[in-house]
Amino acid sequence: MAKKKKSEVDPDEAALIEWCVAVEELLVQAGASRDEAQEHIEEQAEWFTDLFYEGLTPEEAAKAALN
């Protein structure tokens, strides 16, 4: 049985992380501090994950978060 290396990241997880970084950038552009944007994404991780898997763009997710 092959062991998975710790450094290997699941492709879905990598895509979700990249998507969250894009959402974070949009929240910062809208006036949030980087810390505020990161904290909001962390606190609402399940909600943002759902938005990602529902196919929303980072722009749509940021807009939803700001409303």
C-alpha cells in the first residue's frame, strides 16, 4: 500500500485554496483589511467551500460576502 506524501495536495483542495485567495483579494479591494478578509473566510469556511463547489466565481462569492 503506497503512502501519500505529506507534501502532496489534493487537486480539489489546491483549487479551493486558490479560489479563496482570489476571494480574499477581492474583499481587500472592496476595503477590508487583509486580516479582516482572512478572518472572515476562516470563520465562514464551510459557507465559502459550499460556494466553491456550487461553481460560483471568486467575484460572485466576494459580492455575496459583502452583502
